[in-house]
Amino acid sequence: MNRSRTAALLIASVTLALGGVALASNPQPAEAHGAAMTPGSRTYLCWQDGLSQTGEIRPTNPACSAAVATSGANSLYNWFSVLRSDAGGRTTGFIPDGQLCSGGATGFRGYDLPRTDWPLTHLTAGARLDFKYSNWAHHPGTFYFYITKNSWSPNRALAWSDLEEQPFLQVTNPPQRGGVGTNDGHYYFSGNLPSGKSGQHIIYSRWVRSDSQENFFGCSDVVFDGGNGQVTGIRGGTTSPTPTPTTPTPGPTDPPPTTTPPPAGGACTASYKVTTSWQGGFQGEVTITNNGSSALSGWTASWTWPNGQSISQIWGATQTSSGSSVTATNVNYNGTLAPSASTTFGFLGSSTGTNGAPTVSCAAR
């Protein structure tokens, strides 16, 4: 495995990234989100497998169900956030053997499980493939794709020694399609798949941001059987999946999306909204706008939860909490705002019962 850092890059973003993130399961802050969509990573395909009309994630695939039993459903609402904010291009000796698919992040350890029934992408060895990688949050950097050795077995958790020494594909700053921060937005590029491969393998991906130490990791289960990108093992089927909605439809028991306008006055204003919700949890977004006549060099958003809500993960900001009081400050890439310019940050939260919208204030730093 190449241990040198060629470039450091994002996700998601998204985000996730979506990959700054402050996870209860990963205390390191992150700033972006992303995951492989073609060939689909375990988190991405399990998310597709679990989509329901209520907006809840209910996987039918046995491996996906086992992963959720281990890591919780938030790991799929946050499918684009398998990351380490302090990776800095490191591989062997940094991410432990057996934890490559989770990137060593405790909130995704269920995706390290050695199983033969993960969703599969069917491919042809040596063929050219159009790769897609989520651009949930856009950042510069380099993508690396590795393939497992012929001696690898799906019955054991992936180790660094199971991968071929060199990536079979390496791409820096590829183009992107679709909106950043959406389920279908992605980077795209083409590359030749490894030759001399047959049967089941893992394509292991790393996204190394060049503007921070944050790196993303993912395992895509594939089978070299002459296929052309068909996916099996999701939603109980054995054929290619039909298109899925880019946003889950809220169920009748979910609270409707809520928005609070920015407080009047001041050069820096903040607006809060819930973008999606499910039983016991929700995804929120805050828009920061510079209404002044001069540029901002930084900002701080503050609010108090009205109903005991809490944040489990945040991106695009660094968060501190004390009881029900929350303070979120800009990260490096979104602190400077020209007059009339805006930026957003998002988060995953938990709630019990009522999920009232707070009033968010903003102050220049």
C-alpha cells in the first residue's frame, strides 16, 4: 500500500461530504462529505436498500441490516460521512486492519463486518467504467481506488495487506455534475478496471482533500462476472435497481419542515430550517448571510434548543454546546463572506417528541 500522501482532499461531502463533522461516534470535526456511488460503497447501497416512503431507513439486505444493528440508522442517513478529519493521507498504521471500510470511525464499524451478502456491483475485469463519487460538499483533492488481491476472502474483515500495493486508478480534481449537497450530485471520471480478476472483490476508495487533513474511506463490494455495473442485493431483488427518489418522502407522523427567519438587524443574519426528519432524529441547516456593506472575515451562530434537542454531527461549522445552548463558528473555507453573500452549514440532530425551531442569531468575528 502506498503510504505517502499525494494530496489531501475531501465528501460529500458529502456532505456526506454534507466531508466539518463532529460525530458522537467520531469526535474529530469534519468539513465535507462524499462516498463512492459507482461502484456503490456499502453505506451508499445500504442507504438505497433502506429507503422507505416514510423517510425512515429500513434495510432489507441482511448485511445492511446487520450494519445498522451495530452502528444505528444514522450511519445511513449520513452515508456520505465515512471519514477521518485527522488522516492527512495516512493509510497503514493509521486505520487499523479490520476497520478499513469504516475508516476507523466508531459510528460506521458495522460496515467492517466480514460477510458475503453485501450488495454487489457486477463488473468486467479490464473494462472501462464511468465512476461516480458524491460531491455532497465540494473540495479539491485526489481520489484513489484499490482492488483486493486474489487471495482475499470476504469471510474476513479487510486488512491493508489484502489490497494490491498500488491504486489501479488515481484522479485529481475531477469535474462534477448535479447540485452540491444533494443525493445525486457527484464527481465523474472514467478509468480502466483491473485485469486478471474474477469472482468477488472489494474496490477500496480514499478521497484525500488537498485543503485540509480530512480523508474519506469506503468499501465497494463487486463481482467480476462480465457485468456492466448492475447492482444486486438491494431492496430484496437480484436485478438492477430502479431509480430512487433523491429525497425521502416525509411520512405522516414526521413533523413538517420548519423554518425560522433571521432576526432583524445586524450585518450578519442566520436562518434555520429542518430539511428532513424521522422518528427521533432530523437534519437541520443554517444559512448565514452578510447583509452589511463590507466583507465578513468570520462568523458565529448561536441558539438555544427549545425542546432538549442535541447535535450528533455537524458539517461546515465547528460546534460547542453547553446544555441547550449551541454555538457554531465558521470553518476555514466559509468564513469570508462578501456583502450579500451567503453560506450554509448542516447537522444531524436527535429529538424526543416536539422538535421546535430555535431562533438563531449571528455575529461577525
